[in-house]
Amino acid sequence: MISEAELNNIIGQPSGEKLEYRAVLPPSRTVGQLICGFANSAGGIVVLGVSQKQGARMQVLGLSEDFRANSIVHKAIDMLNPVPVVQYYYTNFKDKRVYIIEVTPSNNQVSVEGKVFKRNGAETTLQNPTTISVRVTSYHKIQELGRKLIITPTTEAMAGFLEHYRSVLNIISDLGTLLYPVSPSTATNNIEGKILMRILFSSCADNFETYLSDLLYEIYLAKPETLKSDETVTVKEVLECVDLQEFISYFAKKKLSKLKRGSVTAFLSENKQIEKLNAVNNEQQKEIERILQIRHLYAHNNGIIDEKFLKYFPEFNLNEQHEMSVDETLVYLDYLSTVVSQIDTAAIHKFNLANAV
């Protein structure tokens, strides 16, 4: 365990091969990657609760004990194979509580969820990348959207969102004869293609909701006080969660219930953390609700237009089958990814969220 005198000598040095600062508590996957990177290199120390500003200036913020960091680190260590020697604890520094993770170099290569990380200067880098990229395709609009989906920095939530969308673009590109046999601007006349298009579009709309849930989770970790409310939860709900991290994830998903009924406005009003970002204006909220109505129609009514759908899209006819071309689908995916980028940038700035490793 590092003494306070040793900590005085450490904090103030810039991030490097053996030192990493994080202003807030990252998700367990990010913590696991940091530990893995140090274990596969010369070892090192992660200091949580300290922000490194431009010019290597340090700001000691402290790390709240409202949510015990130990449970996050435990979960991170469970992801590692083999498990390296790690010490982790709260300690005092200049009247603030900071959290220290000490990692000893490992004699054996350590991986986290099958991925191997190493420390490269002040960066933790993936040694066996499996990041999904959009493959070269003959259709330029798929390629253009693929380039737009290369965004940094991002939260862990947005990193997962982008990976899903890139995968969908690859599927559309690979299955052109099924999804756009005539042209990308014409809806497929293939029955299997119609079904697949509905599935792909629904998964992308669902992934927008998943992003919001994951982002709320990251905000709760960064600012645990934002979770405090007068909302009632049952003892059963608490006990069914393995640990606090799982409860936070459950609580965030519970708050998405209104969004699952198609009301983005209601969701934002229930979740002040995202509403206060002012990243989504009224017109965007209305358009997102229209997009989600298409998902509801595809997921629950096989694309057959009903009266509820006509309230959002009066230009269609009752009981007809709603169909979309690849071009129309790409426009919606572009729209959602743009909104997510706006939200993510605002959240990183407001809540000082950790970037995805």
C-alpha cells in the first residue's frame, strides 16, 4: 500500500507508462482493460479521483464513496485471465479521498474478455484488435456512413453503439442481392429480405435505447449523487441484483420504460441527467419518436400499419405493409448516430466521463 508521502511524489507527475489518472470511476470493463495493460507491461498505478488537465496540471477531485469502488474493481478482476496481483483501496490525499489500484507486472500474458492490452506510454492499447470496421463496398452511401461512425473520443456506451451500427452496415453491404436487388433506393421485393430489413432496423432502434441506458450507468458511476431520489424500489429488486453495479444497471434500464413506449420526451423529463445536457431539441425528440414508431410496428405488427402508426405517419394507409429501402434506412441510422454523438459529447463535457479505452 502506498504511503501518503509516496502519494505526494506520485500525484503531480504526468500520466505515463506506469501511471494513469481518471477523474471518475470508469465502468468495470474499462478498469479491467487498464489493469490488463499494466499487468502486461511494467506494472503501474491507477489513481481515481484526480483529473489531469492540459499542460499536465492536476486537479484532485476526490472519488465519492457513495458507491463503493471495490465492487467495480472486483467485477473487473473477474474478467481477467489469469488474474494478476492487484491491490486496491481508498486513501486520503490533501483532505480528499482518492482510490488507488496498484498492478504488479505479470509473468503470464493477461487478457480481459479475450482481449490483450498493453501500456504504450500514456495509452492503454489493444494488441489483438477485433474492432468492427465497415468493409469496402461498391455502394458509396454505406461507405460514407461508415466513415461518419469513426468517432473519438467516446464513452463506453457510445463505443458499443457504434460497433453495432458498423456491423449492421456490413450485413447490408454483404447481402445486397437480398436487401436491395433492384437498387438501394427501392424496397426489396424479396420476402426474406423484407423480414431481414425489419430485423436490422429494429435492432438499430433498440441499440439507441441501449445507448441511453448504458450512458445513464456511466453518469451514475461518475456522479453517484445523481442516483439519489425519492423513487421507491422494493427489497426484492435490490436483492435480485448481485452487487451495486448490477443494481445501477437495472435502475437505468427501469428508467427506460417510458422510452420503450415511444415517448422520448417523457424519458428525458424522467432523467434530468440527460435532459440538462440540452443536447436534443424538440424537433429531434419528435423525429426520434417517429423512428421508434417504425421499430414498434416492425417488432410487434410485422410492419402492418395500424391506427397508432398513422398518428405519426398520416401519409400511409391503414393495413398496408410498411417497407423501407436501404437508402431510407441509412438516413435513419445516420440521424440516430448524429443525435447519439451530440448527447455523448455533451455528457463527456458535463460529467467529465472517462473515455473508452
